[in-house]
Amino acid sequence: MSAVKDNAPVILVCMSSSPSSQRVIEAAAAMLKVPGSTGTALFVGDSSMESENAVLRENIAYARKCGFEYRSLNSSDIAVSIAEYARRIKATNLFIGSSPSAFFIQTKKPLSDQLTASLSDVTIHVIPNGLSSVVPYIQREANRLPFQLADCLRVIALMSAATAVGWWFYQSRYSNANIITVYILAVLISSLITTRRRYGILAAVLYILLFNFLFIEPRFTLLVYDSAYLMTYFVSLAAALITSSLAAHAQAIARRSAENAYQAKVLLDTSNQLERASDPAEMTAITCQQLVRLLNRSVLFYPAENDGEEPQLFSAGPGMPLERDTEQETEAVKWTKENSRRCGAFTDRYSRCRCQYIAIHADNRNYGVIGIDMNKSPFSGFEQTILYSIVYEAAMALDNERMRQEHHRAEIAAENERMRTALLRSISHDLRTPLTSIYGNAVNLAENAERMSAGDRQEIYGDMQENSSWLIRQMENILSMTRIENEADIAMNIENVEDVILESIRHLGQKTDHEIETQFDDEPLFALMNARLIMTVMDNLLNNALKYTPQGTKITVSALHEGELIRVSVADEGSGIADEDKPHVFDLFYTGSRMPTDKSRNMGIGLNLCQLIMKAHGSSIEVSDAVPHGAVFTFFLQAKEVSL
């Protein structure tokens, strides 16, 4: 829910397809200039008009130009829809257009009067077509009087007209049946054009009194000598009651239709917000905030897994405190969690609680409990329907998120198992050959050393040393991978880059017949690093260069300043790396399409380890082609200055 400044106006403009609607937008736009104010332009009616009516499209464009957010509702009951939407956004000012009435007797109350009767503490600005003034209407009291002056005047006007027509019939010596028909017609019309059933009954009573007083002998009295008139009076009352009931039923249907449309829009908005939420905490916050806006009641949320902790409060306003009997409320929350049923205020269980508690659950899983401040006021039927709809929507969203997370964890577990199996298979396969070679050479020396020449023994010793060195290097790579994955942070210090690189080259010893050239900046190079891990990267890159390039070729190691970074590169003069292999050379266990002669010596973990180490340093490693041929591996380190 967007944060709105206290006392900042929330403006709602009621639009139409009339050209004068732009005058209403202009009047509202002046108030929209108040700092912190928000504005919405609302159209209620047939949604197809937005594409068919050119004037309406112009009004919509003008409203957006003035800074209003456009919304539309497809409903036939304009007053109910506007009132419900104004309550939802907590509008403080409402702007509507108005035209002078063409008749003294209106068949329907003006929209401004209907909204004034429905909305509490909302300033309603009526913008007349022919005048530039703004007339404010404020409902001063929430409770309406039993009889409204406008409806009473309509009944009196109709009955006066019926009496005048009846008097003409009486003077013309027509039968009283015609006069009765005129009065019954006036009663029916009164039932249709007034807002409540009581006005139809009032018209029927006036008809009986006027007809009996003016047209029945003895005249100008309320005595009745003919019993037939009593039946006529009874039929008239019944007709008034039936007509009033039908009118009230039609109004109730229109109101329910508007409520259903409003409920569908609210649920759609809630569903869209829940779909965009990134975690369960955000989903529960959206759910509680929607309930606060719709019910105007404070809401508490108790997570399912945290018993005994203070709930999260979503207050409906600074003037709406939530005082609770902690012990009884705690028992009610616990019971709701265990049974996944509502309890608390206005229920059969824990009815003395201030809040009513509803569980958010789906598929026998409880995701928490929502407590709603009842404040001695039960839910209306509409509130209860939309409340359960939103809670059900939240439960489905949380359940979908749970299944998504479980599926993600299952994928991670399956990937870890796959990698573990691949690692074991790779180790068991790739380590077998050097171990077998070492074992065979050791047995050969133990049994035949005396019969061997010194040269043969030296060759066997060199082979055993090379295989042992390779095994040690692979074990160090595996241990380094495990260490990096288990440690959240690695210890880094400011080190001399040139010293680290030269130490890595010295590790190669005398076993290489390649030419190794170094290129460094003239000034000392210092960088933030873990020296042991960077040496591991260099060892892997140098050994790969030695392994995959012909003897006697040159390997160039360079370290140069590049802005705030130090660029370290290892370039060789081999056959290079195929373009189709470049995106995968840093993948675990990937050995490429151009395999070396001794396939057993390539486990496919060295370059992946280099990538992990550079990620731990907040950097990266990349591969490119050397000129005229060969491969270049490059990584970057954060340069640092050292005061000597």
C-alpha cells in the first residue's frame, strides 16, 4: 500500500462521456497541486464506450494529462460503484458534474444526493455545467433521518395532483371508481420514484385519508358507512407494499451487482500484487494491508512457525488502538492454528476476544493466523465474503510459493547429487591410471632395481614424480573447491602481484622446456587478494599452457595496470580453443572437443576452480584468442596503493 502523507487530499474525479466533464477535471486538477495529494479519474458504465466514444477518449487523455490515474468500472449502478470505490481508496474529495433538472418531479435522486447519503466525511464538489462555482456537499451525520424531505415532497406533490384530478372527476359527476384509480396510480408512482418502502405506504395512507375526507359521504369527515370501501383501502395498501417491495428488490439487485463487480476488481488487484511478491513475508504483508484498506480495521498477523512471539501489526490509523486480553487472545490464536478454523469475537469459541482469528491454510498446511480487530462491530455479509476470498487467495499464493521453493530445493539437491556422482566417477576413472602407473613402477623397482641400468631407474623415478605431482595438484584443486564453497568470505590482504606470479612460475621447477616470458609494469603492482588462491589460479593456467602447447613454444605471463584494476594474462602459442568450446571451458568436468593425447590427465575441474576463486574475489576470468594463434586467459584484481 502506497504511503500517503497525513492530511494530504485523496481526490476522486467522476468522469463521463459529456464534453463538460473536462470542466470537472479542471476543477479537481487545481486541488491536485497540493503537495502529497493523489488523484484518480473514474468512469462507471459500459466499458465498450472507451473505444467507441471519441469524447470519452478525449476526456480520459485530458485527465491523464492533468496528472490523474485513470480507472474504470463496468456497472449499471453508478452511485453504488462510485461510493464503494471512494471508500476503498479513502477519498477525501470527490468531484462530479451536474446539470439543472428539467422537471420539478424527478424520477431519481440526483447523483450528488445519492453520494452524500452514502459517503461519510467526504467533501463532494458538484461542478454545474453553466456556472463556474463549486458547491460543496458534506454529510454531517452518518445516520440518516427516518424520512427524507425530497421523498416526502415527491409524495405530497403526487397526492396533491391526484386530489386535483379526483376533484375534477367528482365535479364532473363521474363515478368514484375513476377517482380511486387516479389515487392508486399516484400510490404506485410514489412507490417507484422514492427510495424506501415507507414512502409508498405513506402515499397509500394519504390516499385513504384524502379520498375518505373529500369524496365519501358524509364528506369532510373520516367516517365510512359503506364497507366496500374498506376492501378498496386494503387492496390499495397491498398494492403499495408490493410495488415498494419490487422497487427495493430491484435496487438490491443493482447494489449486489455493483458489489460483485467491486469484489472481482479487488480480488484481481490482490491476485496481481501477490503474483508480483518475491517471498512469503511480502505476500502476508500485502494480504493484511488489503484487509486494512477494505475493512478499515486493524489487522494482526501471527506466523505459523513462531509461537509466543509478538504478532505483526497493520494499523488502520493512529486513532484506532488495538487493546487485547493477551492470555485469551493467545489461546484463541493457538486453537486457530491447531484446528484451521476461525474463532474469537462474534463466534462460538473465545467470543470474549477483541479480535476474530482466521487461519491461512491450504492442503492441511497452516501458513499463519490473521487477527482482525472487531471493536464490537461484526462483519457485514459483503465484508465477510470478500474477507474469505482474499484469505483464500493468499493461501493459494503461499502454497504455490512453498511448492516452488520445494521444487527449487529438489533441483538443487538433484544437481548436487549429480555433481557428486560425476566427481566420484571422474576421480575413480582419472586417478586410476596415474595410481596404477606409480604402483607398477614401484613394484618394478622393488623386484628388478639391481638388474636395471641407472638411466632406466631415472626414467622410472621421473615418471613416478610426474604422476605424484599431478595427483597432488588435483587433490589441492578439490580441497580448494570445497574450501571456497564452505567459506562465506575468504581472507584477503594487499600483496605484490609480481611476487605471486614469479612464485607460481618457480613451482614449475625444471620440468618444462617451454620459454616463459614475463611482462610487468615498471612501477610495483599491489592488489587485494588471497595469495594462496591466486597462486592456485596461476598454477592451473600455467600447467594447462604447458600441457596443451607444443614443446619449445613461448608462454607469456603479463600483469599491467588498467584503471583501478590490474589485468593478469597467461598467453600461449598453441592451437587455441574452438569457438564452440569457449562458452563452456569454465564448466565443471568439461574437457572440450580437442582432447590432449593423455585423456586421463584432464579431470575438467581446474578452470572451474579458477572461476570460483575469481568470483570469491569479486572478479571474473575470461578466455580469448591469441595473435597469431593460441589462447589467452585473463583475470582482474583490485589495485591498491601501499605507502612504503
